[in-house]
Amino acid sequence: MSASVTTRNLRIVRDGKTIINDLTFEVGKGLIAGILGPSGSGKTTIFRSIVGVQKITSGEITVLGQPVGAKDLRTRIGYLTQSASIYSDLTIVENLRYFAKVLGTSEISIDEILDLVDLRKNKKQLASSLSGGERARLALATALLGKPELLILDEPTVGLDPVLRIELWNLFHSLAAQGKTLLVSSHVMDEAERCDSLILLRDGEILAQGSPSQLKAQTGEDEMEAVFISLVGAR
Amino acid sequence: MNFSRIWATARRILSQLRHDPRTIALMIIAPIFLMTILKYVYNDQPQVFQRVAGSLLGVFPMLVMFLITSVATLRERTSGTLERLLILPITKLEFILGYALAFGIAAFIQAVLVTSAALGPLGLKIAGSQLTLISVAVFDALLGMGLGLFVSSFAKTEFQAVQFMPAILLPQLLLSGLLAPRASMPRALEIISNFLPLTYAVDATRKVISGSTGFTTDFSLIVLFLLALLGMGAVSLKRKSE
């Protein structure tokens, strides 16, 4: 199986402080990988380095078979930032139309994507008047434009109601079934169960990695919450 | 360079403006309002109005565009949309040119209306053509945009961005020859004023109005300053950060 994302000995130092320390992991194609850890553990920094906007101190990152930052990757990665990076003073459809143009994809797919995130009915609404959950879904829609092969989703379900969360996870699974790779961060442990593989992070270091069942077997716990606590305690 | 991405960016910025009618109204009404006040302030000295109003036609669009651009680009930085865009296939130059095109169009509309008001009801007389005056005003506006774009990379908050106006533009205004002829300033100040873009914005406007020679030199310098600022603006956008 080919890996969509590989990092080797990734190290990031910011203002003399080590943010990410010796991070090595691999995410297989068509899988959903979860990066879990408390806030401040380095999840966003890892995502930013995979996308190519973070200066790295040392180590190597390969994305979709190319070194990170390669020009060709720009249309192949969809990135959802933690705080919705959208234009509040544009409508939903104007936001998507602009990002579609920049990506060079057709605008025909916009309605299709709005259906996926359930925003079609209010597509003429200004983004500033949207609720937190709607803003998050609009940002997700912009990340889905152009059908990227790799999706980097930084806390995509934060602030969403349970029904919507389940719907989005179903969407993620159907995307993975189409061969897309998803890297999802969360600090909600019950979402970990829905991932194919997990990377548990603390203070920029990997506590453990493996599938949910592997981690449960390793710690002898049934709940992900307990798995995490037991792994933290073991250190 | 891909023109459709530049145009898409310009259209996006214009749509943002369109959703903000109050800003559009202020952009157009404020300069006309100031011109009108100026006319009545110098009611008994129409020749002073001629001199000052003419130069201000070049300064207003510059001030307005400087403010709008520095706040707009700072917002792109702080909202994360800039970083989001720079990982997409758009280049920094396309992004900057999108801004230049959008604000160029806005500046054109502003310049047409403000010069028409000045030449019509306010009775400003010019020796040159109105079209030349509008072109100078548009380029002055773009110069303001270029400055705003560049300095916004040194601002971390919107408070700071707004403070750049008194810090960057007002000294230029004082030295531009608008208040006192540059030749009458101490030599050191006069030399400094030779390196300030606003000096040429004021000079070019004044020359169109009085019909005196040397306009082409001033205009070419404005264009050169503009290109340099846009270039520096593009360089100041960073794809990667610490």
C-alpha cells in the first residue's frame, strides 16, 4: 500500500521551544487517520507543515509521492483550517465561486458540494450571518472543491451538533471509500473510534500510534478516553 | 501569469465592497464633501482654492485607498484567508494584481465623480484635460494602494494598520509642497521629499491643472513607485511562517 503522507524525524522549533519533536508517521492511501491530543499538543503545526506553510527545523515530509511544498500539490490537497478561513463579507456561493476559480475547477460542482455539507438552501446568505456550525461547513466545502486526493481537516466537527457530526463522519467515510486520504484532528476521543488509524499526540511527541483496536489491546481498555489516559500515565 | 485568477480575485474584492454600501458611499461622498468645505473656506480667495483643491484631488484618492487596502489585506492575513489562498495555485503576484485591478476600478469611479464635482458645481478650472486629471487621480489611488499593501505586512493588528496613515502618509503630505513650496524648505527636507511618492502625486495633479510642463516625468515616477511598491508587496507576502 502506498502512503499518502509520510513524515520522517520531523522537528519544529519555534522561538527556542520544541513544538514538534522527532515525529515519524505514515498515512496510507484511502484511509482516515486521526491525530488526537489535547490542545497545544502540536496538531495544527503538523497539519501546517504537511500543507507547506510551516517552516520546519529538520526532518522530511513526503505528500502524495512528492516533497512537501511541490507546486503540483496545490490542487491535490484540501485544507480545512481550525478557524474557518472564509470571507465573512461574501455570500456562501460567492466564497465557493472564488475558491473554485482560483483552483481552476468548474463552478458546476458547487451545488453538488453544497449538498454534501447541507448548505444549498441558504447559499445566497452572507457568511457573516451564519452560525458557527454553518461557517465550519462552508469552510469544509471550500476544502472539498476540486476533489482533492488528500484532505487535511483541522477539527472539522468542533461546535457541531451530534446529528451533523455523524453526517460529516459518514461523508468522510464515503470520501475514503473513493480512495481519498483524510487526516483529521480532534480532541474528542469518541471520534477516534471512527478513524482507521490513530496518532496520539502530547507535547509534540507521539504517545502511541496504531488502529483503535490495536491501541485498546495494547492498553487493555475498551474506551478511547481510557486508552489515552492510560497511555499518558504510562509515560 | 493567469488572468482569470487575477480577475477572479478582483471580482471577489469588488463583491466584498458591494456588500458594504456604507464604505462605497464614504469613499465617494467624503472627498466631495471635503472639496465643498474647502471651496467655502477659501470663499474670498478663489485662487487659493484653485491651488489647494487641485492638489487635493491627487491626495484624497491616495489616502482613501491607503486605508482601505491596509485594512483589507490585514484582514486577509488575520482571518487566515491569505494563507489559505497561498497554498492554492494562485501566485503572490496574481493576488497583488487582483487587488490592484479591483481598487483601480474603485479608484476610477471615485476619481470620475470627484473630479466631475470639482470641475462642475465647485467651479475648479483646469488647463489640462479632465481625462488626464482622472488618470493621475487613478494612479495616485493605486500608489496609495501600493503603499497600504506594503505597510500592512508590518502591522499585526488593525489598530496598527490604521496608525500607519498618520505615520506614513502625513509626513509625506507635509513635505509634498502642498503647504509650502518645496524649494523654500531646508535643503535636507527638500532632498527627502524627492524620494517620497506623494510629492509626485501632488506635483502631477498640479501640473495638469496649471497646464505647466514636466507632467510626463512626474507621471512616470508615479508609475515607477507603483511598480516598486507592488513588487515589494508581493515579496512581503510569505507562503511559509515560523
